[in-house]
Amino acid sequence: MNFSFWPEKETQQCEVTYKGTTYTGYMTLCAAITRAVEEGIPITDPKYFSQMSVEQLGHVLRSDNKTPMPMLQERHQVQTSSCCCFNNFTLVLTEGGRVLLEHGGSFRSFISQAGNDARKMVELIVEKIPSYRDEATYEGKRISFYKRAQILVADFWGVMEARGEGDIIDMDWLTMFADYRVPQALVYPGALRYSDALMETLKNGELLSSGDRREVEIRGCSIWSVELIRDRLCKLMQERDGQTCSINSTIIDFYLWPYAKKHHKEMAHIPIHHTRCIYY
């Protein structure tokens, strides 16, 4: 359910308060799920969330104010005629649960089919769970971003690293996680530059549809910018320390996203692009 948290108006944000702290954005999802667990709702059990109704999900993700969690219906299931990817419905939450139940209700059991290879993990997720198929057509070619599938693998990698369990290979294959916040963090220092026309469009708050040429270019150029940053960092490490670089795009993204959140006031003059979709 990790997608689309930006508010229609900055003054009207969904808020969830947990243990005295009020959260907005992505953290509302984290706070709401933690709150549900403490209330005895088995939201992390695929036996439960594979069968959840949209009303039950609405209770779990309820806001403290009059602004609801964006795209509640889509976090449950989405009619994909507007997503130009699949037929009928893509079940977002319930579908994921059902896939896990086919593997004993365990994500670790499910992902083990890919061995310890990050690329094979992403490919497995995208193959088995259609709501992760974050793709677009650009100049007649299919572009695969797979933001949520990649960040799922990266989070799993982080957990395994922290526990000292296993060694996931091919992490260098992953790109940054192309969303709407990291591009802002790249424009801020000048790593990425928008044309005057695009900047004006974004400042006017125009909604870009998923797959719009401008949206695809923002995401694609963000990925390439991070690849160039990684290459430069590796060269600097080699020149300064004579060491081989171990920095990957995941680590750079893990730095840029919280940096953008922390410095959002300084970046306020740089608009994020607005695209409502299930992919980021």
C-alpha cells in the first residue's frame, strides 16, 4: 500500500497520531498499521488482509481529521482500465495476501524462490503480483520502473543486513526508486533541471497521468541522475582512498528521500509532480 500520499492541498493533509506524535505522508501509513496491531487487528497476517473489505481497510487507515487517506479504494483494489496495464481489477492488498498464502503466509518463503539474487527477486514480485508492474510506453518502447518492487527488495536487503542473515547479490542492478519526492531533491542542488515549460506546468499543479511523457521523463531522468551520482562517488573514493566503491543506488535513494523530507521548507519553491497512481 506504499503509494500516493501527497495531499490535494498542503493545508489539508491526512493525519494519524500515534503515541502523541502526529504523522503525515507515508508515515501515516506506518502509524496506522502500528495502531491497528496494538488494537488487536491482525493487519500483518495475510489470512486476514487477503480477505479484508474496503470498509475494514478504511477503519485501519482512518485519519484523525476530515482529510482521508488518499486512494483508499485503490489500496484495496483498483479498476485497471484507467491504468492501461491489465484487465478488470488489480487487487492490491488482498492480492498480495493471497500470493503469500500460497507460500505458507510468509514473504520470506515467497521470495526464497529467487534465491539471494536482487534482480530475480524483483522479477518474481512483478511476475506474481500484477499491482507491482510499474511500466510505461515511451517512444514505442516499454519502460519498466518497478519502483515498489525494487523498494520491497531493498527493504528486505536492509533487514537481512541488519540481522546479519544472508548476502543478497546483484544489488547494483537496482535503480533509485522513481517517485515524486526524490526528483525534487535532485532538482534542488542542480543534479536535475526542469525546462521552464515543465516547471511552470508543475507550479500550476497540473495533474500528470501515469505514463504521460513528462512524468516518464521526470522519473527516467531521476534514475539516470542517481546513476551519474553513484559513478562520481565511486571515482572520488578511488581517487581519494584507493578503495573500490560499495555505494549502490539504493543507498543514495535512502539518503535523498529523508533529506527531501527534512528540508522540505527550503525546497518548497521546487514543485513535486502530481500523478495519482498505484505505482508510487
